[in-house]
Amino acid sequence: MKKFKILSLVLAVMLSVTLLPVSALALTEPDITAPSAIVVDMNSGEVYYEKGAGRKIQPASTTKLVTALLVVEAVERGEIALTDTVTAYNDCDYNLDEDSTNAEPQIQPGETMTVEDLLYCAMLVSANEACNILAEYVSGTIADFVEDMNARAESLGCVNTHFANANGLENENHYSTAADFALFAREAMAHSIFQRICGTHEHTVPATNMAEERRLVNTNSLIDPDSEYYSEYAYGIKTGFFTNAGYCLASAASKDDIDIICVVMGSAERGDNFADTLLLYQFVFDNYEYRQVLSSTETILTIPVDMGTAETVGVRAEDVISVILPSDYDITRIGYKYVLYHEAAGETLTAPVNAGEVLGEVTVVELDENRDTIRTLGTSQLVAASSIEMSRGEYLRTQARSLLQTTAVRRIVTILIILLALYLLLVVYYHIRRVRHMHSVRAAKRKRAQRMTRENAQWLSIPGEEEEEKEFLPTASSHTASREAGAPRESTSPRRRSTTVDDDFFDSFFKD
């Protein structure tokens, strides 16, 4: 029974281990024998692995990849051509000793060969005399070529490198690092001519004026199908060896769109440089993968739009950004920084907006635990996901608002408001005066009517009082006497009386 319990416990532990993410188990770095090594991404230069990568060491014949780089760049500039026939100089065996590696047979002074075949001799079988011939042909002298090599190293940022010759033979002033050689290799593999030559397993040099044809076999066992170190993913670059430098190798490999440069220097035993390189290939290819960190189809922002048929427009990235990350990478460490061009200019986005129109840019960054930026993973422009037409009504309203905000228009509107206010005050004043005037007129009419009533009452005949009426009524003779005396003649009928308004009316009017 106890045995079953133990067995159950063992099975449970094994099951729990198998359920762990593969990347979590595989991220343990490989144990290589070389004292100095580095693996970087071919395109970005991102470091996947390093061990003593800054340690200065003599690079041996891996130096020839720098020599070949300068020759290829001279070809691409048009200064020389691959088909140029070069005659070996008298000093083509400069600094060579009996143990140095040369073409078989060794190229002799006076022998002619094309630039391309000399490159094959240098890169495939590590022919030291071929490097001297190429150096002198490109720069005039070997010394000048070495100066060019050091200048090129400086331009690439190789701060721990100094060359003393073009072929890598031992010299205390000839040194570099794995990190610097990764920079050289990345630059060299960007040139198709170099990539084609260093990735060739076998090449035949036609017979020359002094030798039969030469069959060259690449010393890089990674690209030899019959080698125990063969890798289907490898496709270059260059080996190197001498006793004090150890076994060195700069190589390139690609799998699942992951392109890497691997540099191993100072391996003690023959073949260790290849074995260590294979371990590093496996480590990277098993534990890293391309992850999409930015999509070009998803709407990532919504921006307000002025004067449009829609109030907002969606924004998406123009490009897809994928980066190589560990398989167990925490994707929440990815952050985004946006820049909208209209906001940066202090403006608003105004219709019309066309689909695909560039509106800004986005930067994908990696963040640390405090959400601070560690590095930039890529950038892309931001474009409108759809088209937004201009709304005429909204346009007119916006133009009107904009017009009203100008200083001149504001002044004119202010003046008009003041004039309108004055006009209203005058209208009110006129209305008040008119009302008062009408009141005065009505009052005057009432007074006049009352007076006329009193006057007319004096002429009316009242029944039973004829005698008083007769005494009251003037006689014809009295009228005549009145006229003769100059007195004004009064009308005997109220209808003939003057309708002139009396003085009280005018007094009341002007008083008001």
C-alpha cells in the first residue's frame, strides 16, 4: 500500500512538471565551453545570449570576414569588379609562415586570378596570401588596407577592436571581442555577394597561368552535410584558429523567420566551437518566437472629428509589428506611446478625413515593473480606419462661430448692439411721450366739452321760466349796440363755436 502511495506521489510530481510551460523549463541557458560567445538577432541586434562577450581575444582567421566585407563594399561602390583579373604581387606572402593556411597550391607572385576567386580562397579555405593580394589591390598597400579596416571598425561602433593585418595571423596588436565581431558579421551578411560566397560549401577555381584548377571546401562544418556538426539552419560565415586564439567561429542561422548571428571565440578543443554553436542555436530556436505586438487591422484609438458627418473616426496602425520574445514573455509588459499630429500642433481634427490618411504615429515599447520604458520595439504610422465626409450644416455653424470670434466682427456686433439699445430707448421714450400727449389731449377735450356744456346750458329754454329766458336772451338791438361798441360778436349756436384748444391744454402739454 505504501508503495502505491509513493508511486502516486511520483506520478503527481511528473504530471505537474509536464504541465509547466515549455519555455519555463527551457530558458535555462546552455553550458558552453567557450570563454567568449554571443548570439544576436540579425536584424535588430537584440542579444539573446552572451558570455564574456566583451573579453578581448585574438580573432584568428575570422578576421577574414572583415577583409571580405571591405572588398565587397569596394565592388558595390564601383571601385573594382568581381571579374577584375588581379596579378599576385611580389609581397603576397607578407607575414606568412610555414604553418599558415593558404590555397592549395599556394598562390604565387605573378599568378593571375579574379577578385571573386580570391574571395572564395580567403573565405572557404582561409587562404592568407589571397587576403594580402586583395588588400593591396583595393587600397594600394597592405598597410593602407589595415588602416581602412580599423576605420571601418570604428564606424560600426567596435570599440574594443584593433587590426594589425588583413588575414588574422597572430599579433599582439591584433584583437577584438565576440560582441564586436557580431557587429561585423551583421554588417557583412547584409551584402548579398558576401552572403553567397561565405555560404558556399564547395567552389572550383579555374586553372590559372601558374596552377591547375583548385577545389575549395569550406572549413565551416555547420554547412557540410557530411559533418557531424551539420545544421540545416546554418548558412555561413567564417572559422578561425591558431594556438593562442583557440578555435573561433562566426556563423549565421535562420529558423521560423528568426535570423541570428552567433560568435564563439577561444574554444580549447577542435570541434568545440561547432558544438557550442549548435547548443546556442537550440537555445534560441526553442525558447524564442515572433510575437505580434501591434496589429494593422484593429482600431486602437477613437478621435473626435469637427464638422464631420460622424463625430469620431477610428485610428489603426499602418504596419504590423512583430518582435522576437521569449516564449513565456509577459505580454502585459508591452506599452504604447501615441502622437497625434493635429494635437501636437494644437489643432483639432477637421473633416473631411480619408481612409488611410496619416494622423500620427505609435511607438511600441517594453516596460519594466514600474511601467518605465526599457527599450523601443518598433514604430508605425497611425492612419484613419474609415472616411468621414464634411457636414455642410456643421461647417456653416463652425464658420459662423469662427467669424464671430474675430476682433473686427466682435467690435461691429458690439456697436450694433449699442445702436439697437439706443434705438429701443428712443422708442420707449417716444412711446412714453406719446402716451402723455394722448392723456393731455383727452383731458383737454374733456375740459372743453364741459365748458361748452356750461355755455350751451345758458342758451337753453327751461319750461316755466320764459320770462327769465327772454331776459337772458339778448335782443337784436343789444347785438347791434355791441357791434357798434366794437365788442366781438358771439355765436348764438354752440355748433358754430371755435374748436380751438384753450391755453390750459398747451400749458399742460409743455408742463408734462
